[in-house]
Amino acid sequence: MPAAERVLLRSVTMWLLLQSLLLLLASRLRAAAAFPKGCYPSEEEGLKTFRCSNARLTEVPRDIPNDTNKLYLDSNQIPFLPRDAFRDLPLLLELDLSHNAIANVESGAFRGLAEHLHSLDLSSNRLVSVSKDAFSNLKAKVNLSNNPWLCDCRLQELIRTVDLVAGSSGGIVCKSSALEEHIGKAFLQVIADTDFCNVYKKTTDIAMLVTMFGWFAMVISYLVYYVRQNQEDARRHLEYLKSLPSKQRRSEESSTISTVV
């Protein structure tokens, strides 16, 4: 091959290689620009990871790569988790939402994660009360410790629904409760002696009985009033009859008796 052709072939090869590198760099730059400030993808132990720790986020970011296996959103200011917040992450294995300001988890927030998710960290947030429906069909190990929980039937149902991370149950402490003696105690310690859902059922039954008794008392009172009112009317009519002449009185007495009968 002539020297000129070899130089030309080498130049074309170098140009194609340079173009490929520029295209790759441009795609990486576009992807990085789409991520929120402080977020970046990486690979850890062969798993695709997306980190947004300490990124000052106030919501779950969009455009998270849908092949992400581990997602870190810890140490931000996220206040709530909306429905379908993670529906585009079917391969997610671990989700860290600890150390945020989460006070509300909508039903369906974790929809689409039941198949693969095995770790969910919601510790150190502002959760007071969450419906068990928010975690329906979720098989992941869940950490709910260090939240200002209201100890009631709703929390009892939630604890029975989720699979808690080993050793985390002691961190689920009653911040508030209907009974002051429960405040500051671990929830599992409290429900060893108190069935909140049974107490609630008894309270509801008592309220229903009181309501039924009230209605019954009103009906009886009305009947007593009705009978007494009729008796008073009959007494006045009889007194009127006594004041009439005898013939007219007998006639109206017969009429009154027939009416009463």
C-alpha cells in the first residue's frame, strides 16, 4: 500500500475514534446535566447506584436511570412521598430515605417495587401515622425507627404488615399516645400488654350503645308525654261533661266512651 494511502487511512481512523469519544463525552454531559445538583450515578459491587445524599432535595428527583439497583436519597429535606414516586425503577433493590423530613407516605408510593426491593430505610424522619396500605405487597425489610410515632391501632396494624429490619424495633418509640404512661416506651413493649385495636373496638361499641340508649330514652319520653297528654285531654272532657245537664251529659258520655274505646 502506498505511503499516501496509509496516511489517509490512519487519519480517517483517528478522526472516527475522536468523533466516537466526543459523542460519548457529550452523552455523559447531557446525562449529568439532567440529574439534580449533588446527584450522580456510580457502580458499587457490580450494582448500578444513584446517589443524592446531602443534595438538599425537597422532592424525589425525576429522571433517575430506570436500571438503578441502589438509590440513596438520605439526608435531604423531602417532606412526603407521593403515589407512584418510584414506579419507573423496576430493578430497585435498596432504597435509603433516612434523615429526611418525611411526614406523609401516600398509598401506592412504593407501587412497582414489590418484585425486587429488599431494603427500605425510612428511619429518622417525621412519621407520626402511616396507613398499612402504603406498604401493601412490599416484601422488603423496613426500618421505621427514630420517628415521632403516635401509638395507636393504625401503628399496630402497620407493624403487623411490614417486615422490620432486625434490631430496629427498639427504635420505634411512642412519641404520643392516648395513655400518657405509654409515652417514651418502645412500641413493641407497649403492645405486649395493650391491644390498641381491641381498645378502639370496645370504645366504638360503647359509643354505639350510648347512642342507642339515647334514642331509646327519647322514644320512651315521647310515649310517656303522648299518654299523659291524652289523659289530660280526657280528664278535661269528662269534667266538661259533668257540668252539662243530665240528658246531654249521658249522650256525650256515650260518645266519649265510644271514642276512647
